[in-house]
Amino acid sequence: MSAPRSHRRRGSFSLRSRLLLVGAALGLASVALVGRAAYVQLVDADFYQRQGEARFVREIPIPTSRGMITDRNGEPVAVSTPVESVWGNPQELLRHPDRLPELAAALGVPLDQLTSRLSQRADKEFVYLKRRINPDQARAILARNVPGVFSQREFRRFYPQGEAMAHVLGFTNIDDRGQEGLELAFDEWLRGKPGSKRVIRDRHGRIVENIDLVRAAEPGKDLTLSIDRRIQFLAYRELRNALTAHKASSGSVVVLDVATGEVLAMVNLPGYNPNAVAGGAQDAHRNRAVTDLVEPGSTMKPITVAAALNAGRITAATRFDTSPGYMALGRYTIRDHRNYGVLDVTGIITKSSNLGSVKLSEPLPNQYFYDFIRGFGYGSAPHSGFPGEAAGVLMPPARWNGLTKATMSYGYGLSATPLQIAQAYAALGNHGRLIPPTFVKGQINEPRQAVRPEIADQVLAMMQTVTEPGGTATQAAILGYHVAGKTGTARQAAAGGYARRYTTTFAGLVPASNPRFATVVVINDPQSGSYFAGLVSAPVFRSVMEDALRLMDVAPDDIETWLAAQAKGEARRQAAVAPLPQAIEETFDDSTIPPAMAELGAGDGGRP
């Protein structure tokens, strides 16, 4: 029996209605999707572009190299070399814990240490895994294809001269920022400015496209030092040999160009390797030549003589009776090394007489003596631009007692750095003009007149006798050159007084007729038996200066002595091939006997 017609019509209508409704719904959905797409693409495109870029576009730095440092002759002493740093995405690495043992082995770190480091940064997308390594090492790590491990280029500082230049140059940290020495002083100049660029990374963090250069990298500027690496190494070698031979604890050498104030060499020991700073003794990092204070001892006597001559109280011919070799001053006794009797002003320097220095300073007004010493740079920083340079200690007259001026006249009761002593001696060699030292080639600081030129020249001539027979530093003499200098053997301060330990100093100028170099050698606490500066520090001066004069092609100013030595050497060669009796006579020739040890150390080592 068939259904009624009305029922068939109702069912047919219901089906069409449903189809129409579904079609309308789909149409509306299509319109909504098209509208939404149009909205996203046209109206709110920037917002969604930013959202997409936030997931795949990154702005990454472009590393830049640090400026090169060269010596005065253009030889590199600090250079930056490209290296690789391996980094990882902690989020992705922690999703693959099974690969962490392999990664730890490749990095050369314990697995628990790597896991702990990644866990601590689980919410980050970046962590350094190993920095500044050889590019071959980085490629070997990346070749394991551990998910979330990448590398980027950086630069690492390298110091070809190693320990010999360490205290002048200093070093940089892991981020290539200067930490010590001239690397710190000129950090802004050397550092440069990193650039940046925008890139697209895939979901594995790999760069698939460079989009835009945001900022170009600016390399650091180069720096040319006043240092001559050849003289620097000479000073380093000779100082190292002296410390070993005399079993000394430390030492410094400073070489200045007298005419310009440029630092040609500055060496300290103990030292450190600036290419491997980690793990070294922190105490070895400081530049003792600019930070450590010593009592200058008898190297002050030429300054005292200059003060007395400049005041017009004496002349070079004035004589002083130093008998019997000691004198009471309050409750103290000031002594010479021996009784020198009557000495003229030159003799006070030649024999290094403490009593003579005291007698020179006695009539000088306290304020005048203080101002004169300060005029030679004592008691104020040298303003060389080196970080941490010390000003030394020079008490004002208001704090002096009855003994202060007397002890200051021969180098006790004040303190200075080796650089300050070198600066003062350079002024004596430069006709009394004091020039603040500099580490930058061609930078000449403003000079000032510390003493009248004729007085400086007079004192310089007196100092020449110190290295001649009868002086306290004959071992500083250099064949073919006149050498002006002064020894200083000072006892080291200790709690309540002075210890039986010594600082030996030699300060010299060569050639004396027209000084080119002012050099100071300081050696602390020699333990091999001898502690006189004429035997410990003076030979270092001679060894360094002999080669420096040759390297810098400085003409001899004592041709007569050189010719005499040549003639004597020829006579000895002739005697060596003569018959036996003549050879035996030559063996006992008095002229072949070296100067007595007592002569070499005479007059140095007096104390209050």
C-alpha cells in the first residue's frame, strides 16, 4: 500500500530544506574564510607578518675583529684570529636526551655537567656550549648532527711575544674586552662595533636566507706602540737570566727614549702567558714597573746634587769632609760604606756617599727641597695613560721630622715606581726637560723644565764617573760609549724598620755625551750572596744597552777607548802565538786582572 501523497511532498521538502541549509552554511563558511583571508592578507597583514617573523626571522650579530697592536716598527704584537663558538638550543636538546651523551663526548665535558647546564636554561633558546675553539673542532662537533647544536664565528686575541710583552699589552676576556694593560687602556679604540643582520631560520635553527643588513660591522682601529719588540725581548731575556743567577724574587726593566719620552721597553718578572691566562697566578698580572713602589736609594743622590747646585749654595768644586764615615743625627747613625774622607760634589756621586748627600741637603730649605724633588716627577703619577699607575709617596714638609730630609737626600723616606725613576733620569739626560712618558708612537707629551739645562748637564757629567774605574758601577760600562748612571741599594721596609733584604737599582743614560736611552733596572731580594746594585742590576743594564745601541744604530761617543781595546786585543792575540815564556809573562800582566769586587760595590748600601 503506497504512502499518501502529502507525506511524499513533506519528505521531499524536508530533504531540500536540509540541502539548502547545508549549502547556505557552507557558503557562509566560504564567505567567512575568504573574508578572513582578505582581512589577514590586506587589513592586518603587518601583525601576522610580525608573528611569523617572530618564529622564523632572527636578528643576529655580525662579529668584528679587534684592532691589531703593533710595535714601533709595524711588527704585530697583538692580533685577532677567527674562531668558532658552538651553541645550542636547550629546548630542542632536551627533547633528544638520547643524543646528549654523544654531544658531551664531542664537547669534552661530563654528561651530568652538560645536562645540568641545559636544564637550568630549559626556558631559553640559546646557550654557549664551547667558545672560541678552532674551526676544525667546531666542524667535528657539528658533523655529529645533534639536533639543536650550531656554531657562530667569533674572534680570539693572540699575542705572538707571549710572556715578554704580557705586562705591557695585558689581555682580553672571553668577550674580547680588554682586561689589563694597554688592551684595557685603549679598549674603546681597539674594540670596534659589531654589526647585525636579519635572517630566516628553519625549525631546526639553521639559517636558510639572509633578509637584511641592519647594521654594518665596524672593525676596531689599529694601535702602534712606542715599544720596540727587539729591545723588549732583550730586556726580558737579561732580566730573566739575572733573577735566576741571583735567586731574586722579582724585577723590572724600563727603557725610555730620552728625547721623546716614548717607552721603548718595559719588562717585569715573574710574568704570565697572555695566551693562556686562566689558572695563572693573579699576582703575576700586575705591571710592577708602574704599580709597585720602591725606595730609590742612592739613585736619588744626583737629584740631591742638582737641587744643591740649582739653589746656588755650592759649586761643583765645593768639598765636604765625610770623615770618619759616619755621623749621628738624633738617635740614629748615618753611615757610608767606608770612610771616604774629603769629597768634592762629583766624588759624592762617584763613591755614593750618604754623608755627602746629607751635607748637601742640610742648608736647603725644606719646602724648596720638596718642590725640587716633586718637579722631577716624584710624588705624582707619570700620566703615561697606563691603567693603575702609582703616584709614589713623597711626604710634604709639614709631616717631616728631624731625620726626613737627611734620609730623603739619599733615597729613603720616599718611594717611587721604576717608571718614575726612569722619567727623572730621562729629564737629566734631556737638559733638564721632563717629558711625561707615553706608550704610543709619535705622541709627545708637553715637556716642562725641571732644572736649568746647565745644572742637568753638570750632574750628567758627574754621573759618568760612576761607571768608570773607582765608581760603584764599573760593570755598567759599555765599550765605545760613555755611560752616566747611578746605583741604588736600598734595604726593604718591614714592620718597625728595615729588613735584611734589599732592592737593587741601577739607573743609567747612554751615550752620556748625547743620551738616547734612559734605562732603569730594579731587582728585588737577591739571595745569591751579593746584593750590591753594581753587581746585580748594573750588568743587566750593560747587556741590554749594548744590543739596543747596535740595533738602533747609535754612534759611539768614546772612540778612543774602543780603539785602545782593539789594540789591546790585538796584542793579546799576538802574545797567544808567541814563544812560551812571553805567554807566561802575559798571564801575569796586571792589566788583565778584573776590577776588585769591593770597588764595584763601594759606597752603595748605606742606611740610616
